[in-house]
Amino acid sequence: MPIVPDMPDVPSGAFPEGGGQDDRGAARPSGPLFRDETPQEPMTGATPQPAPDAPEPSPAPKPKKSAGRDLGSAIGVGVGLGAVIIASLFVVKAVFVGVIAVAVVVGLWELTSRLQERKSIKAPLVPLAVGGAAMVVAGYVRGAEGAWVAMALTALAVLVWRMTEPPEGYLKDVTAGVFAAFYVPFLATFVAMMLTADDGAWRVLTFLILTVVSDTGAYAIGWRFGKHKLAPRISPGKTREGLFGAVLFAMVAGVLCMQFLVDDGTWWQGLVLGVCVAASATLGDLGESMIKRDLGIKDMGTLLPGHGGIMDRLDSLLPTAPVVWLLLVLFVGSG
């Protein structure tokens, strides 16, 4: 072990800046302790300049655009759901009505759960679930009249069911319950009503194709070319370019569906249908985004990997169902 000579006593302040004594009074040299230690440059306000012959630093790579979700899972779940829907739609119509009812009940469960978790609003799920399923069946069996009667009875059941609990919060709970009954099962009933026509399965398929194609066009064009925000305070990811893509894709799909799938349909009706579907699907998406922003959540649930919850898939379908049902009745009749 080398012998280190004793450091002479140096009066305080004898070292230049960077040297001096430490907290224990021991001397501290101002240079590096070891030969391979690089001295630190004094801290100044000036930015260090590179050497004249130093190469130019390469620019930082631009971040790549991301879809924000697991596309593999999203595609797999989407294909699986599509297979279930198509199989039930063209095999037995009653089975498809059951699929709608199940989707409605799960959607109501997600919505009421998030309302209670985030806002302490206790919309009664039992009368909503029973009344919602009955609403879908009534719409299929008795048409619009049956749907309205079931809606009224469901709202009444919500009012009475909530009376079994303390009165505090009664008004906000029943208001949320009536809203949930209208938003989920009543709008979904129009899909069951489409199914009652002779070409009902093809009408429902047209409705599904146009809504999915509209969403796909909005995503594809908006992701690639979107620059101008559509509604930044509600959904910052949506752009005007995406809306244009939704309209364009839906119009093309509408022409094809009305020409080849719907009985007595014509191409110009497909153009009108496509524009209306793009508008209603976009408004529906923005409407649920508004709800989720108010609740402070990203998704309504986690049942569907890559998609979120059932309500996250129904957001554009629900408000589009009455629009498609009405236009098809006006264009080709209800039979």
C-alpha cells in the first residue's frame, strides 16, 4: 500500500473555486483524484460548443403514429364477434334477437357500474336489465308500438324499484336509469324491428356493414391524413379529414348494399344512406366520448380485448339503428 504524504494545513479560502475543505474540515484538492478521471468543466450559463471538425449530430427520429390499441387482439375479437352475428342472423332470427338482448344487458351493466363507481349514481340494474331485454323482444314481436310500451313500463319499474332505498339521491338515480333505458335497449330495439321484414337479415347486415365501414374510413383517413380537429374538447383524436373518410367509405358501401342486398333498393338511396350513417355514427361516437370524459375513463369495460367493453362497440351502432330503420322504411317499405 503506497504511503500517502500528509496534507499541509491550508487556511480556509486558500483553494481556488472548486477546491477547499469538506464538511469535516479535511482538505479537498481541486483537481481529479485519479489519472483517468476527466476534470469537470465549470458550470456557466454558456452552452458548450462542439469542436470545429466534429460531425453534425443526427436528428432525433420522429415518433411513429400508433393506433393506441392492440390491433391483433382487436382484429381477432372483431372477427369472432362478426362470425357469431352472421351465424345467428342467417340461421335463426330469434337467436339473433337473443344476441341483441344479451348485448343490451351487458351494456347496461357496464354503464350503470361506471356511473356508480365514478359519480356515485345508483341506477337500478335489475329493472333495467329485465325491461331492456323485454323491450328488444317486444320490438321484434309487436313493432314500434311494443317497443314504446316496454320503454314506458321499464321507466316506471325504475321509479318504483328505487323507492325501496333511502330518498337521498333519488332524482339523479332515476334520471340516470331512464336515460340508460332509452340510450341502450330502446335504440337497440330498432335493430330487432329491421329484422322483421322479409329481407330483414339483409337489412341488418347493411346496417352493420355501413356502420363498421364508416368507422373504418374515419380511422384510416384520419390516422393517415388527419390534421384539423373535429371536436378537440370531446375527442381529440377525431379529425375533419376522418369525417370525410367516413362519409366517402359509407357512401360507397351504401351504394353496393342498396344495389345488391336490399330488395328494391337503388344506388342513389345508398348515397343518402351512407351520408346519414356517417353522420349518426360520428355523433354516437362523440356522444359516448362525452360521457366517458365526464366520468374520467377511457373505456366502459374490459370484456373485449383491443376494443374495451361492449358499450365501446355499441357507441356508433345505437344511434345509427333508428336512422337506418327509418330510411329503409321510407325507401323500400317495412315489408
